Amino acid sequence: MKKRVLTTLVMIPFLLFYAFGAEAAEKEEGSWQDELMYFIMVDRFNNGDASNDYNVNPEDPKAYHGGDLEGIIEKLDYIKDMGFTSIWITPIMENEPKGYHGYWISDFKEVEEHFGTMEDAKRLVDEAHKRDMKVVFDFVVNHTGYQHEWLTDPSKEDWFHEESRMVGNSQEQLEKGWLAGLPDLNTENPQVKEYLFDAAEYWITETGVDGFRLDTVKHVPKEFWSEFSDHVKSIDPDFFLMGEVWSEDPRYIAGYEEVGIDSFVDYPFFETATQVFKQPGQSVAELRKVWQRNEAFYDDPHSLGTFLDNHDNKRFTRLANEAKQNPITRWKLALTYMYTAPGMPIVYYGSEVPLDGGEDPDNRRIMNFKAGDEELKQHIEQLAAIRKKFPVLTQGSFEQVIDDGPFGVFKRTYKDEVAYIAINNSKETKSAVLGEVVEGEQLRGLIHDSIVRDNGKGEYEIGLDRETADVYIVEEDTGLNWIFFGVLALVMGSFVAFVILVSRKNKKS
């Protein structure tokens, strides 16, 4: 009890400091670039309903492990408390045996029995909306499962492209070849197109879901996507479409903007960011180049979904481990950049633990809510709070103003807000002088609670320990905060009185 009281007294001054700090501009009406998205593989997240555990085997990495829609509903508060404003979940449509991941669909209009029922899907969306969170379903149109009943139905013989291995990278091969041997739907066929459009409409109208993440976009003709986009937008003009165009070429990905897809998962960002942050010593200027390309090629680069790992690639934790680095340190640095740079951050479930994992299916381990490092989870919460408070971190321009190899400072500007993001990806302490801050202003470090003032020469020097980062907001330099110090004196006086009182009681006893 005494320890709890002491802790509370010590924390009051710091809470008051932030209460009296300068207020950021109010956020404007939200858009998807303001979102913080938590990506969940349904089967591997949380088992909320044991009654649907058919042929579950947690020891087999290619079998169902028991996660379901009820399990996600139970953890919505957990997700929201970390600051996430939306969730994206892997496909929940009925799958053939061993289709735990959701991509071997056997019925496009039924919920997989391992995951629950349509009522559960509706309830998930409803419960998320009650918490002001959005929901995105993964949606597949390129292929079915290996054993789909249509394959033996003579009336649907022309519903599939002729069976062929995907050899080469020609657009025809990409769009007509059987990806990983999965039967490739002939989306040019009007009947197939009508069926898939109807399936999309079914999920939108039945559940009220807010968007689709579109799987394997580059394997389906653009003509289909244009009509698909028009169709879903006719149902809900605000419906969100995020495409997966797996490519390291931003120009190729950006070519799909013309079909009406709102956003894309940013693979070029992923490839660069993981290489930069998996170990110290890598130049952060490479990240600037990613943004410059995005800005040149995309109409709306701020809405791209940035990520550090997912269900198709090694976990970032594994990359750090392979480089013989502390994953917590590397995660904190990488997430700080991702949360403050342009784009919509997408965090794969378990990153807050952080979960380890190699290639598929090892990167899809069951979530362990009892394990983990609170330091990393708290850092995620802190970053989310900072990002939400300052619109400059979601809306602002982006440029690099200090380039010292692994140490860099990036500047963001939006209306009357200015922020600097300092990243020290080196093995030693680094500092830099910013000479462009307006006289009479100061820099407030939001992560490490620091204040940087004019050194008398019109310069502002920021310094960071090795492998750390901070976000600085430019604000008016009001000098010493006398209200803060007055409250601090009052609290400390109360604290001293409390200690004296306790000491006297102890002597009497």
C-alpha cells in the first residue's frame, strides 16, 4: 500500500506536465491514412470457443490451432488499448481441410466452421464499431481451394483457366497460371464475375464490414478490378479497398491505382525498412528514397499500408535474431519510424510480444498473451498516442534534413505544426544541430521527455543514445513552467510530510 501511494505521488508532477503542455491542433475528419491497423490470422490468434475445435492440433504447424471469431471479439479491448483503430483479418470463408489460413476457399458465402458462424462475423463487426474500430476482411477472387466442387462440375468447366504452372513473369502468366497449383478462376467469364461480385456484396450487406484487403491483385486482370471496385462502391461509396500487389517495384504497384483500389500494402517499404532496421549501422537515407519514389508514382502515397512483417514473410523478430541483435531494441526503432513516417502502419499480431518465426508456416505461430515484454507493448501504446495527437504525423509533408548515414532527422510539416523525427541507427551516441527552427520556439521530445532550446546562436542541438529515436514537436518556448514547479513543490512537500508521519508512527509502534 505504501509503495502504491509513493508511486502515485511521484507520477503526479509528470502527468501535470503533460496536462499543461501545448495542445496540438484538433484532428480533422479521419481517413484511412489516419488508421493504425492490427493484422490477425484468425486461426492463430485466440481460441474463444472450444466447441468449434474440429481436428485441432497445435503441434502441427499446418493444421488448425483453434483461433476463431469469438477469440478476436474477446480481445478487441486488448487491441484497442494498444492504440489500434482497425483490424484486418485473414479470410473467414469456408475452406477445405487444412485451410487454416483461409486462402483455400470451398464456399465463398459461408463462414469456416472452425472460425464460427455468420452471426459471429456480424457480432465482430458490431463490437468493433462500438469501440470506434473498423474491420477489414481478406477477400480472394483469384483462385479456389485445390479440391473445389466446381472442378468436377461440367457446367463450370469454363470457370477456370486451363491448368498450367506459373512460369515466368509475363502478365499473361501471372493472370492465367495456377499460383502454387491453386485452380485459377477465369474472372473474364461473365458468370464467374457475377458470382464474385455477388459474394462481395453479400459480405458487405450482411456484416457491415468496412473494407476488403484484396489478395493476389496482380494475378487478376485490371478490367475485373475496375468493375469490382465500381460495384462495391455502388453499395458503399466509403468502402475501403486495399490491394496486395506483391512487387518491389512501386511503379508497377502504382499502375493498379487506375482500377479504383484505394490503397496497397507497401512491399518496397517492407523490403527496405527490414534491411535498415534489423541491425545497426544501416543508412536511414534509404527510407527517404522509398518515400520519394512513392511520392513520384502514387496519387495518394500517404494511404499506403506500411509493415515490417506479415504471414508471408519471416517475422521481423527472426531477422533481428539472425543478425544477433536484441529484437526489442530493433523493434522499438523500426516502429518509431513506421508510426511517424507517411503511410498507414499495419502491425502483424504478436509483434508486441514479439513473436518469433521463420518462413511460412513458422511465421504463423499461435499468439501467447502471457509471454512478452511490456516495454515493447508500452512503446507501441506511446507511439499510437503520439500519432493520434499530432495530425502532422499523418497528414504532413516529409523530407530528410539531416543525413549522417545511420543517423538521420526527418521533418514533417502540416499547417502550423512542425515535427522532427530523429533516428539513431548507429552503435554510438549521435547529435545534430537544427538551425531552421524559428526564434522563440523550442523542441519537445515526446518519447524521452526532453526539451531542446536555442543555444544562443539560433541553433537547436538534439542528441540521441545509440539505437534510439525520438519525435520532437516544435512549440512556443514559454520558459520555465512555473505552474508545473509550483505543483511539484506542493507534491514534494506533501511527500516529505507523509514520510515524516510514517516515520513517527513506526517509532511509536
